[in-house]
Amino acid sequence: MTLIKTLQRYLEQYFIAGSLALLIIFFSIASDNFFSLTTFTSILNQLPALTVVAVGMTLVLIVGCIDLSVGSVVGLSSAVTGMAAVVLGIPLPLAFMLGITTGTLCGLVNGCLSSYFALPSFIVTFGMLEMARGLAYMTTDSQTLFIGASIQKLSLPITGLGISPALIIAISIVVLAHFIVKRTVFGRYIIAIGTNETAARMSGIPIHPYRISVLALSGGLAGLGGLFNAAYLGAADPNAGIGLELSAIAAAVIGGTSLMGGRGSVAGAFTGVLIIAVLQSGLAQMGVTEPVKRLITGGVIIAAVLFDYWRLRRRSGHR
């Protein structure tokens, strides 16, 4: 391998982390209050829901699918958790499990329909997006259900540590998922399926079980995201997670996951989550209006997609 190719690979590997560092430096100079422990802990403790959803989205993209339903599944899982705890009086741990199970079932339906009926995951999950949101409104009668301080303990910073239990759980999931993708047969198989499904099938890899498992896992992580969202708000909001699927896709793509399947990084997706959070927080501290924030964030996403396109062309030998 030539020195130039080695340098190119090195730059690709650390480009995302470098971009995050540059953002932090820029906002620290542009805003007097950005570079502080309070700002950083506040950013981190708002990340758990997006982080776990982005992990699930990364796995889905690697296997060659997409899941547009995760935002609505977050809202539905939050609604089920609130209904179980507030209206039915079910103990919180069981209510948590019901919420996560709801998300997993949604993902399982997505996986079965897209695999066994050969339906595009885009269409199936778009339909689930509407269904799950409708069920969230029906479950709560379109009202926010206040759960109380008992659930907020999950999102409150631990004394002396500064970060919440929810963030610790989310980071643990990132580490575990990264290990699964890089070091296990499951990870190698979903990469193979996403790279070339026909070749994977001819190699004896069972396509349907792996694709269904990934989409069910994405639904379960969205269910966990609904729990984290309810903990952060102290309430179950049927509107929770609106647009979250776009942020999750953006984080995955910024982190180096290909929209074409077959390549992705869970650790990179977490860095993508950090970039989105730092960008939004920094722009807010600078007094940038919401429309401009959306414009800039969208530009960053397009830049990430273009970088991924250039990288694919370079690796395939095109210029």
C-alpha cells in the first residue's frame, strides 16, 4: 500500500472526529458560554434517545434497508409506557418492558413484511410511521400523560458524575453494538447481506432471519428511546419523536454509514449524534433562528452524503 493511500485512509478514519473537534473550537470562539462543563453535560444528557435510535438505524442501513418508522415508534412506546404506569397503575419496571416490547413488535412487523413479502423497507416503514403515530394518539387520547419524578430519575445527572443513567445505558449500547458489528458472525453477515444480497444468499447466509432481526432490534431500540424521552420530559407525549428518524439517518450518514448498505460504523454514528447535538446547541447559543438552524443542519447532511459518494467512487476506481 502506497503512502498516499495510507494517508487517505487515515484521513477518512479521523475526518469525523476532526469535524467534531473543529465545531467545538468554532462555537467556543463564537459564543462566550459554549465552552463550559454545564454546556457539555447538558448536551450529553439530551442524547440518549437519539443515540439508541441512531444505533438501530445504523444496523438497518448496513443490512441494506431503511427504517422511517422509528420516530413514531418512539412516540408509541412512550405512550404505552405512560398509559401502563398512569392509567393502569402497572409498576414502572413492567411499564418500561411493555414500551420496549411495543417497539420490538413494530420492528418485527416491519421485518416480516419487507422480507417475506419482498416489499421495499422504505414503503413498509413509511406505513408503520403513520400507523404507530395514530396508535400513539389513540392510546393517550391525544393527551400528554404526566408520569412524575419517579421516571425522571433515569434522565437526571448522577451526583458527582454529571451524566444520567440513561446516557450510561445508551453509551453501553453503542459499545455493545460496535463490538457486534466488528467482531461477531452476526455483524459480518449483515455487512455481507448489505454489500451483495445475491452473493450472500449463494454463500448460504439466511437472508430473512438476519434482516428481520435487524429491523426488530431497531424497533426495540426505538422503544427504549421512547422510554428515555418519557424520562427526560417526566411525561408520555404522543408527539414525541416527530422527525427523529431524519436525525437518526443523518447521524448514521455523518458517521460514515453508507445509504447503499454494506458499510457502517456504530461508533461513527455516535460521533454523528454528537456533531448534530453540538451544531444545534452552538447555533442556539449564537442566537440563530430555527429556519437557519435547519438550513445549516441540512447542508451538513448533504455534505456528508457527498463525501460518502466520493469515497465510494474512489474505492471503485472512478475519479
